[in-house]
Amino acid sequence: MSPDTRAYSKPWSGLQKSIGRDEEDLKFERRRIERTDGQLEAQIRQAKIVMIESRVASKNEKLADMEKTKTMLEGRIEKDKKTRRKAGPQGRRTRRQGSGPGQDRRRDR
């Protein structure tokens, strides 16, 4: 894994794991609805299913947005690398002696 991608791999995998847990919860609630006799319990479980489905949809949107951002950032990084390669060592800025912060500028007068 490159250093550029390490920064967002942990939140990425965490979100994917969270979606997986929610999907397991959905399976559980659906199985319980099939086996329940009481109408009230079935309605409560159906409400839970709706909430979990909403949560999963929201997380999937967030994951898609993260993918879009990742792709955009990777493009910018690649473009920056190409620009730096083209510029070569002469394109890099160097600091002149005596012109940094805290330097006595009176001698330039």
C-alpha cells in the first residue's frame, strides 16, 4: 500500500465493516419476522428493518463519495508528480541565505 493511500484506508475499511454488520442485522431481523406470531412484534421488527436499510443506504452514499474523492485525489497526486518530474531540480525553489524569517534585513538597505 502506498503512503498516499494509507491515509484513507482505515476509515474506508471501517465503513465497509459497518455496512457488513448492518446487513447482518437486516438478515437477523428478517428471519425473526418470519418466525414471529405477534403482529406488534412484526411491526416493530419491520420498523427496525426500515431504519437499518436507511442507515445502509446512507453509508453506501458516503462510501461512493469517498471513492469519488479518492479518485480525484489520486489524479491530483499523479498530475503533481508529473509536473514535478517535468520541472526537474531547477524548478524547485531554494531559500536564499539571509532572507528567511527572523533574519536581520537592515543590511539590505
